[in-house]
Amino acid sequence: MQPGFIMTDYKRIVRDGLWDNNVVFAQMLALCPLLAVTGTATNGLGMGLATTAVMVVSGMVIALFRSMVTPEVRIPVFVLLIAAIVTLVDMMMNAWLHELYKVLGLFIPLIVTNCAILGRAESFASKNPVMASAADGLFMGLGFTLGLVVLGAVREVIGSGTLFANAALLLGEPFHFMELTLLPGYDGFLLMILPPGGFLVLGFLLAGKRLLDARRSRVAVQPEPTPDAEPVAG
């Protein structure tokens, strides 16, 4: 092995980002945009992909310049780099995805204040190579997107009987195939679309993840059956 070569466990990065250390369901971070923009699965998907782009690029940039940043000023430098990247994403969404930009509104600039992005910059990107940091940002972002889409989908289906409503309008005509009406003639359940519905659904999803993790832990520690002992002759 070459001196200075760092082994990266990419399987662990994938597992942490999508499940074990999921931004929403494990770290309990970024709950403000999570609850605010998940009235539909479409909004959650758009916000999640924008955040993922910021996490990937910020992780790569911070990993690239980590040796040039002194520990005393690392946090302000990280925030400035993340703010510059978010500004670029905000401008690109305004230019190319304007309808989605209008729906998400203030929450796109507020990606700067997302604790998950700064947390990964400090705990991972500032200590690891560029490619590993890009992978960490990608799968942490996809895990966050998964949380947004699942929460938005549950709220949308129960609240209005649709799934990915207005996907073509917000994301472009190629996404028209995603628009589904699951419950024709359904009058809807307004509570699920309102903020209290977000809290309720999030609570049930968190409880479900805890139950699944507990079951996995029990299966993992369950001892293997031992063969019966032979009878001892009298």
C-alpha cells in the first residue's frame, strides 16, 4: 500500500447515508424544510435534489481545500463556500425550473443553514479525500431526498389521493409520467396537507424505522442453534 493512501469504505458510506445515519430518520436534522415543503412528493423531490447537489459539490470543494484552511477559521470558510454553492443552485433553479423555484421559495437560500451540510463538511469532508467526500455528500443527500419524498408521498396520498401531482409543471414535461391519481373521487383529508399532518407522519415514520432497527438488532445477536448433546451411557 502506498504511503498516505486512505482506504475508504464506500459500502459504509452508502449504508450510513441511506439508512443507518440518515439525515432525517437518524440524525433528526433539516426538519424545518422537511416539514415545510413536503405537502406533495414533487416538492420534496425538488428540494431533496437541490440539497443533494449542494452536499456533493460542497463536500468536494471542502475536501479539495481542506489542507489550506486553518482550524481557527474553518467554520466561517465552510459557511462561505456552502453559501456560494447554494447561490449558484438558487440561480440555476430560477432559470431552468422556475415553477419549482416559486413553490420552494425561501427554502432554497435557507439550504445554507442546513445543519446536515455543515455537519458533513466538518465531520467528513474536512478529513477525507475528494472522491470519498463526493460519495458521502451524494448518499447523505439521497437519504435526505428519500425522507422528503416518502413524507411528501404519504401526506399527498392521504391528503388528496394523488402522487407526484404537478410533476410535469414543476420539473418539466418529461416527468409527466409520474403524475398519478390513486384515489379518484377522493375528497381528501386536509389535516395531512397542513403542518400538523407533517408532524404526525414524521412521528410514525420515525417509529417505524426504530422498530425495523430493533428487529434487525435482535436477529443479528440471536445465537445459532446448537446440536443436541449425545446421551451419556449409564
